[in-house]
Amino acid sequence: MTTVADSSLDFVRLRDLLGASAGRFDVDHVAVCDSTNTRLLERAQRGSGSGTVLVADAQTAGRGRRGRTWVSAPGSSLSFSLLWRFPAAQRLEGLSLAVGLAIVRGLGKLGATGLALKWPNDIWLNGRKLGGVLVEVAQGARGEWATVIGIGLNLRAQPEWVEQIAQPFAALDELSQQAPDREAVLAAILEALLEVLTQFSSHGFVAFVDGWMSYHALLGADVSVEQHGLKRYGRCGAVDALGRLTVDTPEGEMHVFGGEVSLRAT
Ligand code: BTN
């Protein structure tokens, strides 16, 4: 693991926490950047390898799904991206869902309870948004995939978030006054990601369907699904082997892919 001098991220502690997995990651930290995803997409172009991680205290242009802005506050959030490469033949459907599962598994190892996954890739705590995943993909000259897995999590709630965040949010400090520090959360998630991404390479999302279903926040709920300006209503069902969401509507069963889709409980 690379260490960067003069950083507020405790690299020695992070390496200790990662133990045997430390050698699989090359972690870098910056106080501020536009977006860790943007920076890693650039590094991917320059040939950086799987396991490259960039953590930022603050982002000036943090990105969320569906063109949204992602707000992160120094000391109160964990914002990082991980570069992971896959061969050209790899099917990537469901990757962001598998990443969500890795996050709840990692946080579960730290003792967090009340976690759920809101399809496609929101992390919920006690029914409110704790964090999110933005996976972006670039393809190399021979068709190989460079995926940038961006993760944002709220560690300690800040009063100003009430005005800045347009939906009910949660932060890890509501589980205990002493919210786990960034290093502990980062190490737990990276370890879980290592396991999940390795398994995903061999089997794809099908290996995670049961695991994902055990955290499915909206299973059986009445929902609306909005895609390409069209809103439909139905009952939320299971995810399938490609990570698509099944929704029973009066017109029949829909299989909804992720991407530019909005799912809401009604
Ligand atoms: C969402 O829920 O809409 C996804 C949020 C993803 C935010 C993370 S923070 C680190 C990485 N860099 C970004 O610009 N976005 C992701």
C-alpha cells in the first residue's frame, strides 16, 4: 500500500486494519478534488491498476446518480473511489448492486445494524439514505473494462445538510455516539469489496442475488418507477440474475435495468 506523507488519513492504521489485504490496494488521499471518480477515470486512462483508491476530504464537483450533485463534508463523510479492471468478456450487469452488498457487509462487520439496500444502489440506515454508489466504466482499446467504483457515506450528520440534501438522510453516528472513524470504515469496505469483486469476476451478479435480497429495502412495497419520462406503478419484487428489478404492474411484470431510473415507495 502506498502512503502519502502529510495526510490526515492515518495510513499506518489503515494498513494495520487491512492486514493481509493491504497489498491489494494502492491508496492515495487528497484534501480536495473535483470528484474522486473523475480523477480515477483519468488515472485509468494513464494505466493505473486494479486496487487504486483515491480518498478525498472534500469534492468540489462530487457526482451522484442521475446527474445529481453529491455533498461531502470534511471530517463528516467518507468519499472515495476504487479502480477495478475486468477482462473484455466480463458481464458487468449488477456490479453496482454487488458493490452495495459489499458496503453493507463491511459496515455489518463494524457492528452496524438497520442497514438496507434500496435498488439500485443506495445504502439505507433505518429507512433513510446513508450513502450511495456511482459506478462509471471506461473501455480500453482491446475491449477490457476499467470500472471506477465511487462510494459516498455519511459518517456524522451536519446541521447544514438539512438544506443541502433533498431527501431524508442518515449518518453512521446515529448508531453510536462514537461513529467509527474513516480508516475503520474504509478498511472494512475495501476488504468486503475485495471479496465481492473477486467473486463477481468468476460468477457475475448471480452469486449475489440471495445476499442482495436479504437487504432489499422495498421488497413487497408499492412503488413508482420513472424512466425516460414515463412513470409506472406496481409492487416491488425481487432482483434477477442480472440485477434487474422485477416490478408487478397492472400491465404485467417489468424488469427494470439500473441507469437513469428513479424508484420510489408510494
Ligand atoms: C448516489 O447515491 O447518487 C451516488 C453517490 C456517489 C458519491 C461518490 S463520493 C465518491 C465518488 N466521487 C463522486 O464524484 N461520486 C462518488
